[in-house]
Amino acid sequence: MSMSEYEMAKAALRRPFDYGQRHPESQWNIDANLGILDWNGIDLDKARKFIAEGIGGCGMTLEQLREIVEGFDARFAEIKKQKEAKA
């Protein structure tokens, strides 16, 4: 059974914070374990536009879209915080 866009986005939020710095094979293994190898990602700018218009989009309801965008915003803030702490 395939996962919905919402479920795949939720799974992507469980990636390690250093995911972007990992070797592609490691990224592939992480995504395989999360079950999101065929996920194409989410266009956050487009998602924010849908939210501003008060509609769902990107294969999600408005509530799901808000949750995912807030999740990625929190994730990016944490990554930035960790980078600044190392500097």
C-alpha cells in the first residue's frame, strides 16, 4: 500500500538533521527505511501560497498542509540553530 503525500511528508520530517550533508547512499538508505523512496518532496513556496489562499493543495488538506509547512519551518530553524552553535 502506498503512502499519501501527507504521510510521506510526515516521514520526511523524521530524517536526521544532517540528512543534507550525508552521502547520497546514506540518504537513500534513510529514505528507504522511511518508505519514501518515491517521494518527490514538497514545494514549500507553493504550499505557503495555498495556505494563504485558505485552500488545500500538494495532495493535502489545508490542515495537513499547515502541519507539514510548520514542521519543515521548525526543522529548518533547528538545523540553523545547530549550525550556529557549531560556528
